[in-house]
Amino acid sequence: MNSGEMELKIRKIVEEIVSRFMNKRLLVVFTGGMGGFADALHEIKMAVSDNDLNCDILFSKSAAEIHDVASISKELNAAGIIVEGKDRIKSFKDFLTSYNLVVVGVLTRNTAAKAARLFLDTYASQLIIDSLMMGIPVLSALDAADPRLEAWEKLGFIWTNGALKTALEENISILSGYGVKFCRAKELCGAITSLLYGKPRQNFLYGMKSESIRIERKVITRGDIMPHAGEGCRISIPKGAVITPLALDAIRENNLQVIRE
């Protein structure tokens, strides 16, 4: 092999390595969630455009009924479109193999509950779990699934039943334990870039740390919460503990996970 042939071979190897690194494939899963949807679509569009990503979209049955499939697919310049109930996935393992990241924008209460309890009877819930089992990162916007967010109160969901709120929060916590990364819909672009390319923009990611802090008090105040702000940890409290309004504000502002146990 002469020097010219060697140079050509090296160039091809370099081009292949660069291509594998740069040309990432993204699977976007849309469920029927409306909370944060406009922000999620905008952020995903920016991520696809800024990073020159190859993007496929999967619409759940409810998403296909609620959203304009053709318009969204065009906006994201999707190469492939799968609609649950219309298009069949024969093997989820084979289907997922080529993707570098699965993005759920946005997660619904229903899909969160199903995936957390391993009820894999929908495309969305099965894709979340199968992706994790294959080592493919899963990122989800939680605006429509997390009752701690202010949007829920604006919709009139005032939480008088602590057990119900706790159950919904636990679904998020369980999925985080499985490995799902969470962020707000308006933070998806940075989160996608961080997970694909390792850029240091991880402060907005829920579940980046698995540590659990225990606060053993009957009344949880803002002073109990603030020392853990920005740590990305889970805070466990007694089941019967009362959380003061200021403490609730601190929890929401700092995107902390609180588990009653």
C-alpha cells in the first residue's frame, strides 16, 4: 500500500468516525399530553436544527387524534413517521437499535403510570422501558405528568388529597430510578444537546443524582428544603409530614423530588 492509498484509507476511517459522532438519530415520542406541548415542540425543533439531527417521530393513538401529524412532522423535518394503531412495530428491539436518544415530549400521567408499573400495553410505555433496557438514554418533559408544577394549579387542580398527589409523584420518582432523565418542556433543547454530546448543561436535568436525603420532621419548612437546593437529589419525608407553603415554593423552584415514605 503506497502513501496515497494509506492517506485515502485514513481519511475514510476519520470520516466514518466523525459521521457516527455527528449524525445522531433522535426518536421523538408524542403522547396526548398538552401541558408544555408548544414549548416542547419548539425546543425539539431547535435541537434538531442546531445539531443537524436525524429525527423520526412516533405518535401515540391519542397524540394522532389531538395533534396535526403532518404539520408536526414537517416542522421537525422528520425522516420517519410512525402512528400507533396505523403502523405496526414488529420488533421494538430492531426498531430502536439505530437511535442515540429517545425523547418523550411531553409525558402524560397515563404513560408515566403505565411505564412506572411496567404495563407495556402502549407503544409509548414499551419504548421507554425497552430503550432503557437497551442502554438508550430516555429524556422526557414532565410538564403534563408532574403535579408539583405550577401549571397544574392554573388548571384548577388544587391538591386536597395528599395520597393522590403522592401517587403521581411516585410515578416520576420510579421512572427516574429506572434511568429516565426529566426536564421542563422549555429546557428540552439544552437537555438533548447535553445527553447526545456531553456538553456541560446538566443543571436542569432531574434524576442526575440518585442520592436520597431524609428529613425526619413533622413539619417541613423552607429552611429544611433550601440546604438541598441545586443538588438534584431526592428528599424523603415521613408520610404524615406537613409541608408549609413556602417549602412547597422552594421545592417547585428548585425542581426537587419529594417522596413520602
